[in-house]
Amino acid sequence: MFVITADQVDSRSTRDLVGEVVADLNKRLKKQLTLAADRTAGDELQLLVDRAETALDVVLQLTRSGRWSVGCGVGAVAEPLPRSIRETTGDAFVAARAAVDRAKRRQTRFALEGTHGSAPDAEALIDLLLVLRSRRSDEGWEIVDLVSAGMTQAAAAKQLGITPQAASKRALAAELRAEQAAIPALTRLLDNLGLAASNP
């Protein structure tokens, strides 16, 4: 199982984002969440998923804005599962707590902790993707978001009102292909961590 714990950065001097982010995650990922996202402390949210793909998706969404320290814990959880994330315990929750505490001191604001397997290797590679994404321009994000939503690059160019050649340059500068290749590979790494945690 994968537990994501996210703590809002500098929450004392910025508006509270937890409620709207929890609502967005629960709406967008409703069928993919094992336990719905919820506020677990004043400026903190937490959720539980059983799929590596969903865990990585949440990590990428939360780290994109730079407003969250994000910890991902991989491990077992106590069963049967209760209705609320706040009532759940297990190794994955302990790992997520350690991860979010460490994430607060890291450049990427992300950390990964696992009870089995090679979590440091996966964390290092996810860090590389997060650094790449942090350097992406607003124009680069426009093309990445449209293509990630299923558009062809040509269709994205038309919607943005730019030439196909300009769209191609944006995609190249945004390292779109590198990200598209990295996400399945990182998902497989996280899958292996999850399998190791469930078969110690």
C-alpha cells in the first residue's frame, strides 16, 4: 500500500489550501483511492492508494506547485480498513510520517520511505523528474498538460494558436518525451516496492 502525507509549506503566512486540494483529489481520483484524502492535522492531508501509478500521480500533482512537502510511505496497513484515513495504522503510515518530515528539508520537497526494497533508488529517480519539472516554463506546461490530457501535439498547437513547429520546440524544451518515458519506469519501481512490502 502507498500512503501519501502532504504538509502545506509556510501555512502560517498563506491561505489554507488543504480543503480545496482534498476536494480536488477526491473528485479526480475517486475510484482510484483506497481511502479518500482527508485533513489529518491543521495543514496536513493524507490518503491511501494501492496502485503505484496513482501514488506517483498524486506526488507529481502536489509537488508541482511547490506549496507542499510530500512524503510517500510504502508498506503494510492494518486490516480491515476503517472508513476514515484518520483511523488507519500500519507500517506504511509510519513510513509516510518519516518521509514527510524528511521532505521538509529536501530541495524537491519530496521523500520516499519503504519498509522493504530499494526505496532510496526510487526516490533518487523521482527526484530527477521533479527537478526537471521544476525548471519547466509556463509555456512548456501548456503543451505538456494538453498532450498529457490526450491531445496530439498538432491539436495542442492549434488550441494554443501556435505553429506545429513552435509546439515541437516547446515540447522539446519542456522535456515532454523524457517525462513520458520516465513515468512508466518509475511506476514499475514503485510497484516492485509495493510487492516487496506485501511479501516480506
